[in-house]
Amino acid sequence: MRPLLPLLVALLAGCAADPAPRGREPAPIPDPPAPPPPTVVSGAEVANQRSSVDLTSPAVAGWEDPTTGDAATLVYVTERGRRDQAQAAAIVISSDPGNPHFQRTSTARVTVQRVTRADMSALLRDLSALGLERLPWAAQGFDAPIGPERALYLYRGGQRTRVEKDALPDAARQTFTALERRLIQATLATR
């Protein structure tokens, strides 16, 4: 756990800071071709708790999910590397075997985490408590490119929506940062 502390501090610091202007933007992350109300919890309660969501990635072959909950896919686009040489990178969290992202293989720039519908519901509940629904989501086509801007993409109920951090006013940007921190916390908790 000790060696991960500097990495976590660096990741959280990168999430809180606005990206410095660069002369060259990273290339977009290619998108594969497309084929009940949450429990109310306060943001403070969620932010101060350890993540209970299991984001371990079982194999795609033979995937079985006996749980109930949200069949959804959340794509978080961020950057990795030093600011002057940063590249777009994405974390895909999916409980929907019908979504093309669920079938992807993790690469150096895309990490795929398959979760049960129950774990996805728990994660979306946590994110809702931090303000997920208050962000100005915009509908997007399934085949639209993803990235390279820092953004969240949510595939749920046959629709894809997107919110980009740099396009947000200050209050919404703070909400986006809280969501980023929670996603990073949930991801690191399972390593």
C-alpha cells in the first residue's frame, strides 16, 4: 500500500488541477462500433467512505451475472504521463455484456473493468450522491469518437451521454473532480 500512496496523491492532484495548455493534443481514443431510483445518500457520506464496489475484471468468456441492477457502461477519459507528454487514457467500467466496450481488451491506453449489475448500481449510487445527475449531460451517437478531452461517457438504457470537464462552469467542474476522485478510489481499491 505504501508504494501506491505517491501514485494516488499524483493522480488526485492531476484531477484537481486544470490541464496546462499544450501545443499538441493527444489523439482520440477509438470507440468500437456500436451494436429503479437510487437510494439517496449524501455526498459527504460517500466521499468519506472506502469504496465497497468490486471492480475486479472476470473473463468475458463464460460471463455470468446472477445479480440485478443497472446494465450500464461508464467511460472515464483522463490523461496519463507527464503533463508535457500526456496521452489520453480511458477507464471503462461496464456491467452490460451487450455494449462493445464490455468486449474490449485492456491496452496501454484503455483499462476495461467488467462488473456485476449490482456493483454497477452501487457505483452509480455513489456517483449520484456526489452529483452525477446534476452535470449537464449531452446526448451523443454511439459511433461518435471518444476523447481526447477529459470527460465522462455513460451508456445506459440504449443511449450514450457525455459531459466534458473543460466545458463546465466552476461549480460543475468541482462536481466532476469529486466524481473523478471516486472513480480513481474505486479503481485503486481493487488492485
